[in-house]
Amino acid sequence: LHEAVRALGAWIAEHKGEARGRRKAEECPFRAKLLELREEGGLSSRFHDEVEPLALKVIAIVDGEAEKVVRELSAPTELRDSPGSDEITLQEPLAKEGVRAAAVLRYGSDEIRVSALHYCKLRMLYKAHNPLPDEAEEVAQWEQMFRRRLYLMLRRYITFIG
């Protein structure tokens, strides 16, 4: 295989000047060489046989890592009784003299402000796709999941936009 690759390099160097000028596709020496390489037993088929097992190993590793990330992101988060440093808190927009203030999401020392109108829209959209549960205990989990997802989405946008 190494010898065939070196021979191809030498052939390219030898025919380098032949690419100039217009001619029919059938007359192009580079096109003819590509067709020759594709034939059974040509360099392309031998290269494929050597590389395919390695490529499949790489794909398996990447697939395994992707599965880990999906499981991690899909796992439900457990809520604590008292707010911890890893909990996302929300200060909902309050109406002051007819004007609604911005909502504030906090995670550790990070703070994200979002307009009252945008916050209400995002909450309604989330509720439409993830209806509130009937059980009181599950409502707290729903609320925390909404805060977490809202914070992550906003932080992602802020990070990408700058």
C-alpha cells in the first residue's frame, strides 16, 4: 500500500503540467488515473480495506460518547429541600405601577435577566409542550426543570451571541 501511494505521488509529479488546457473528459490523464484507482484491486479499493476497520472503531467510540451524553442529559435531576449552590432560582417579574419588571434567573453567581414579556411567552410555550402535573409534589419538580431548561437555553444563546 505504501509503495502504491508513493508511485501515485510520482505519477502526479510526472504529469503535473498535463492539467493545463481544455480537452474532453476522456482525454484527461487525471480522470483516467482516477478511474484506474477505482477499479477492483486499485489503490482506492486497497485503501478502503485497510481503513474501514479503523473508521468503524472511531465511529463506535464516538457513538459511545454520544450515548453517555444523551443518558446524562436525559437523567432526571433530584430536587433538594433547601436551595443549594447548584439550584437555579427565579425572581419572577413583578408589576410595579403597571410596568412589569424583568425576570431574573440565578445559578451560583451567574445572573440572567429576561424581559417580563419574553419570560411569559417562554413559560407558556414550555407549559404547552410540558403540561403541569396534577400532583403537588410533581409541580415542584416541573418548576425546577422549567427553570433549569430556561436558564440553559438563555445561557447558550448569550454565550453564542456574546
